[in-house]
Amino acid sequence: MDARFTPEQDHIRRTLRELLHKRCSPGEVRAAVDTPAGYDPALWTALARDLGLPGLALPEVHGGVGGTTTELALAAEELGRALAPSPLLATAVLAAPLVTALGTEAQRADLLPRIASGALTATLAVPGACLATVLSLTGEPRRDWAGGGRAGGVQAAQRADGWRLYGQVGQVLDGHSAQLLLVAAHAGGYARSRTLLFLVPGDAPGLVRTRQTSLDATRPQARLELRDVPAELLGGEEADVGACLARTGDVTATVLAAEAVGAADRILELTVEHTQRREQFGRAIGSFQAVKHRLADVYVQVQAARSAAYYAAWESASTEPGATTVTTATTAREGERGERAGGLALAQALDSLRTAAAEGIQLHGGIGFTWEHEAQLYFKRAAGDELLFGPVHRLRAHAADAARLFDTGEVAV
């Protein structure tokens, strides 16, 4: 494993940090989340046009950069530092890989170039309460996870004029503003019960979208109501949606882990700066040994999370189509255990972010928990991500089960 980043990857990180420093201050973040879209469209245009972030991991033949999960993770780390609200996670991490894996050639040729240019934003619409299991992060989804009929969720019916969707789904990331929705729906009767993905334009007739109040305002969510909505099937009816969602889940966890590491690193920086300025008993509180120990513990935890996130990004990139790998019995076993590297990295990163944010609030004293200070935003990001993609103990437990960590096997007598 070569842990060094390429000059191009360092350039992505450096350029993005400079741009966010100029255009994504805490005041601008608060102003952006209060807009109808939930993010700054001008900043998104700059991120897409100038830096090509939505197309970092998309193939060049479809207008992308042709990069890997590593480039996407490095970009997410910088976005996490600033808590920059943007549709990158929903568009490039959740939706685009599914279009690439399941879409027909015509669908890929139509959608992916627009996604790569930033002209088209998209999201995945599944029941928010089971998003982590749908992505195989905290468990394996049940057969009827998409719902339908009396089970709730969304039901798909095929008519002479095409597919129609009925139902409701909540907690959809950027669901109120995305121009394209990838809606998971239950199709077929009991004998042919299956889950399919459908393409629904954001302005489709019969679609009602309502922005929901969320704990983390920088990650807006929405409720979708589908009332006889026309939809286009993504790919074919025989597509293995579950397997594609599982692969997407590991990449999503890797990118989220890098994003959480960036956020944890930034709140730690803010806390260190405050302890060097704030004086008590005639000296900076950062000079007290107890405070040094607390900050050192947070630093170690953040660095451990960064290492885990970088390893997960490397492991994901090395197993993507086109990657050059040497297959042996040893690497095959390591590959089996590495399938949940993203989930483990996410668990470590969310744990470190929650700790860093909590310590930051405490060490900032009376101003740490106020609405005006940015420390509370980092704490909400940690709590909000854990609600959507966790909790941490389930991420670790499922990774351990997938790797058969505690499976001792049968004892021969």
C-alpha cells in the first residue's frame, strides 16, 4: 500500500480549501441553509464548474474526471471542515454510482454528463429510517424494505403507458431540491415481489415535496408524496438492486468518514485556538495540564479516524473496476474482511467527531453551546449523521458479523 497522495490529489485538497475559506464562512453557511434550496447555488456552480467535484469518480466517457473514491473522499474532507451544505453527497455519492451500475446505455449517456457538470442534481429516495440498512451498513435489509401497499413506502404499478408510483417516503437527503429522484419502490405481487429503482423528475406531476426540519440544518431532508407519478425504470427488471446498494453503501460510508474527519479536525483547531486565547487565573487555559490531556486524547482519536478513512478510500479505489490488483489467497481473504472497511471507518470517524465536538463545546465554556457559535453545528453534524447512517455500535457490529470476526466455527472432536 502506497499511502502517499498524488500531486493531483494534493491539488484538489489545496484548491478546495482555498475556495471554501473565501466563500464558506460560518455566517455564509447559516445564510445558505436558510435558502429554499438549503445550499448556495453559486458555490455549487463553482464547485462543479471550476473543480469538477460531481464528476470526480465518474468515467471520462461520460464527462467525468475518471478518478476514484480517494479523490471524492479528499474533497469531502474539505467540505466537512467547513460544514459546507451542498448536494454533493446525494448527487455524486448516492445517486451517480447507481445510475452508472444499473442504468441502460441511453440512461447513462443522458444523465451522467449532466451530473458530472453539476447541471443536474439527484438523490436516492428510500425510507430514511432504514437508509443505513438499505446500504448494508448496520444490517441486511429485509425483503420488503421498500414497503408498498399496507406496508407503507412506495408501490410501483405497471400500466399500458408505463410505470406509476404511489406512496410516501421521508428523510430524503436534498429531496426538496434535487432535480432527479431515484425512488426505490416495491413491485409485483407476493409471488414476484421485488424492489426496483425508478427515475422521477423533480417536477413530475403528482409529486409533492416538503422540506422537513432536521437536527443538522446543513444536511437538509424532505418528505416525498407520490400520487400516481409517472416514472422510468432504472435499468431492467432483473437488476440486482440490493447488491448495487451494498456497494454504494461502502463508498458512501468511506466518503462520510472522510467528511467527519474533516469536521472533527476543524472543531479541534477551533478549540485549541480558544484555549490559547482564553485566560483563567492569569494564564491561558490551554496551559493547564488537564486541558492538554483532554485535547491530546481528541487529537489521537481524530488521527486514528483519519487513518481509517484513508485506508477505506484506498481499499475502495483498489477494488473499483479498472484497478490493478494482484489476486492471491491472502488478498482474497483480506478483500472479504475489507468489504466493511467503509463502515468501520465511518464508525471511528463519527465517534471522533462526537468526542471532538463535545470537548469543544465544554472547553469553549459559556459560548460553546450558544446558537451564535459554530461549535454546536459540528455537534449536530455528528448526531445527525449517526441518526441517519449509524449508530456507531451497529456499524461496528455489522462489520464484525460480515467479517465473521467472532465465528469460531465447529470444533472437531
